[in-house]
Amino acid sequence: MDLTTLKTALDQAAGMLDRVDAGDVTRPTPCSDWDVGSLVDHLVASPGNFATMVRGERPDWSAPTPHLDAGWPEAFRSSSADLLAAWDAVQGDPPTVPSWQCAELAVHTWDLGIALDAPLDGLDPAPAEEGLAFMTANLKPEMREGAFGPEQPAPAGASAYDRIAAFAGRTVP
């Protein structure tokens, strides 16, 4: 299985986490229920939850996300390494697909970039494109409640990251 796009998504999310400092944690994000601190905690926990899934187990998505006051990039990179190791250990049909993970990482990388006023134009579009293809094929309207809002329009000529964010219910500037 080719994990190149997932590795890119993980690297880009880690790079965005490198931009966060303690003064940013109360900033709002495009996800109205989360400030930057909550988004960062969720993003840092995601690779661990995904690794659990790759191993054929069920993560508890409703469990409170562990909170970190600092060290987000390091924690994320460590759990990303665990996720990639879990993928390397898969034999036979995997219980999940990396495209879903790309979707989650792409949306939240966009969310964090917008919240931090960070440039997004340097992001490799492959994770957002792969994630959007997965979401378009699999995210039915009845599955949006709680995780995603209704699809929003993306501006003409929108980037892959803007398109996946709009599909996930974010208002794209």
C-alpha cells in the first residue's frame, strides 16, 4: 500500500503545529465548537486513534481528548510514527483506508492554518484531493451531524484545501 500521500498529510499537519504557540490557544477556528487549543488537542490525538483503527481495534471517539499545554509538534510526530508503523504491520485487507485519514488531516490542517493566519498556498494538494475524493464518495448527509456541517460553496478557482474545507461545512473566505 502506498502511504506517500498520508505521510505528506502528516508532515504538513506537523508543520502547521510548529506554528502554534501558547498565546494562540484561545484563538477561534473555523470549527465553531473549538478554539485553537481544542483543535490542536484533537489533531495531536488523531494519529493515535487512527493507529488503533489500523490495528483492527475501535478507538473511543467520544472520550475526552488529552490536553497538552505545549509540545504539540513532538507529540504529533511521535503518534504519527506509531500510525505509520501500524500501517507497515498490516497484513491482508486493512480495516480502514488512509484516504479517510488524509481527509481528517487535510481539513484540520486547513482549520489550523486559517486560525493562525498561516499561508496555505505552499501545501501539497495531494492529501486534500485524496481526502475530498474519499469524503465525496462516503460522507452521506445523515453522517454529517456532530462532525461536519452542511457542505458550503467553494469560491471559483478554490484550492484543494479550500474545496475540502467547504465540503466539510467550513465557510471558505
